[in-house]
Amino acid sequence: MAVVEQAPEVTPEEARALRLAATRARVAAILQDPGMAASAARAMDVGEGVEEAPADQVTESAYAGEFAEAAFVEAYGCDFVDGLKSRYGG
Amino acid sequence: MGTDACVLIEAVRRAVDQEDHPCPFLFKLAISHAFRLLLVEQAELEARKALAPQPSKGQQDLRPVLDALLDRCLVERYPNPSLEEVAAAYPILCARMKHGNDVPLAVAVMKAQPDLFISANIRHWKPSLRDVLGGVPIMAPRAALEYLGVPAPPKRPPIPP
């Protein structure tokens, strides 16, 4: 009787880790380009420290989300937004 | 990689101003096809509203710049969740995020399961949201670049008082 081997199951976390490893390999290859490496260094230098700011501040971004509500209303309708907000806040 | 509207907006504005910043560099990697961008309908709609002409702020129409960037990336667009899905998730997500307008985006991220979700708004998009979003890591742009293997510069010594 033939034995059918089952492929080992990959969990979603394992699949994500595999994809991340592939992405990191592509990023590493891209950074071999001296121009990209220099651009990366400048971007990381500018960004240093911004994520250590107090959590009650919107950091990094000069954009404060003033269009988020307009987009919500356009997508779902004002009554719906108001109804949810009056019940749950936000 | 999923992106919040603010990452799109910052990438466009800083690209126009030719400023170095993690957001436009994330787009440089996306243009080089390091990864695909997951673009949720709600995030794109919000970004387009913010990038539309705003004469009172002296802002020109920046939507064509966004289009030009996205045209060069591998983009996977994802529709907004239904009203019912948003309403069902709202009590849990809004309690965590303290921002109801981002709940549709969070529900879409929960459904789409990108490998990473990037937002510059760490007030609403806290790393601890990962638990309720099915394990999707939440990171700010610079942290995301480090996570993807972009080397961070050495820490500067603190400035003496």
C-alpha cells in the first residue's frame, strides 16, 4: 500500500516570516546600489528619534488626519458615522 | 505592506519638496519592487482628499504625483469593509484606537492580512493593535524600514545640558 506523504502545514506566522525573509533579501539587493544606500542613510538619519516621542502626539507626520472623517462620511454615510460615534465614541 | 493614508501623503509631499524622510524612501523601495503595496480604498480616498488642491494653504493638486508614484509600484487595492463589518468591529477597535474614522481601515487590514501595516500616526495605530488584527505587525515608517533590513545610523551621543 502506497504511503502518501503530507506536506508539513505552514502556519500563517511561518508563512509571514518566510515572505519577510524574501522581502529583506530583495531590500538588501536594492541597497547594494550606492545611490539607494545613500538615500536610505539620509532617510534613516532624518527619521531618528521621531518614534520615541510621547505617544499622545502624532509624530513624524505634518498631516493630522483632518480628511479622515470626510473620507469616512463619503464611504459610509453621515448617519452611520454619527450613530456609531454616539454609541461608542471615537 | 499595508499603508495608512498619512504615509501616502507624507511620501508625496516630501517627494515634491525633495526631502529625505522614511516615507518617500519606503516608496523608493516599493518602486524597486521590494514589496507590494496594499492600498485600502479608505486610505486612498483620504489621501486623495488631503492631496487635492487647497488654495487656502497654498497647496496645488498633488494627486497626479500620487498617481505617478503608484503607477510605478506593485499595488494591490482592497475594498472597504461592509457597513455591517465596520459596525461589528467598531466597539473593539475604536476602544483600542480612540479614532473611529480609522476603523474601516483596521477592519480591512484584519481581513487582508498584509505582512506589515505602516502608519506614521502612532497615537491611533499602536503596535499593540497587532493582537486584534490577526497578528499583523503595526509600525511607524522608520521602524518599518529597520524591520525590512535598512540599516539604522549609529545613535548620536546625547547633547550635554
